[in-house]
Amino acid sequence: MWKIILLSTVQCLFLSAAQVFLKFAMNRVNDISYSWTLFRDLLSNWWLLASGLCMATATILWLYIIKHYDFSMVYPMISISYIFGMLAAIFIFREVVPPSRWLGVLLIMGGVVLVAK
């Protein structure tokens, strides 16, 4: 049981990191228009590369998880990434997260605990 929780948590960390890096990458892109400038900006964006590497790592972990564990148990565990996303919003992006969003995340995590038992 602890192994799947650990694997899911690590997978969710990589998944959340990929989204944080993607946000950094998109903040560096000047304008989203179909032009050579956009492709140049994307191809020279190291944040986008970091996002892709984290997403690839998360995907490889996910492939291992769904091969070895019941899908009905592990799929809801992806919700752990909501916590990491909220923490990233607060500590990295300096956003104010209202209590209603925290309540929503807590309810989701309560469901994860029920599914994991």
C-alpha cells in the first residue's frame, strides 16, 4: 500500500513540476500567433524543455503504475497533484488561494483516502 502511495506522489510531483515549468515557459513567449517567431521562441525555451522532461518522467512512472496496480485505485490518486498545484500557486507564483478552493481540494483528498483503503 505504501509503495503505491509513494509512486503516485512522486508521479504527481513530476506532473505538477511539468505544469509549473510550462507556466514559466509560456510567460516567456511574447505572443501566441502562428509565425516563425513563435516556433523560435518555443524551440529556444529551456522552461519548455524542463516541462517536457518532467512530463515524460511522469508518464513513464504512470505506465509502471497502471501496469502493476488496479486502475480503479490508482487513477483517483492523480488528484494528489492538486495539492502540489495549490502549493506551487502560493509559494512559486505568489497567488492568494481562497478557502473555498482549499475546501475543494480537501474534499478530493478525502475521496483519495477512501479509494486507497
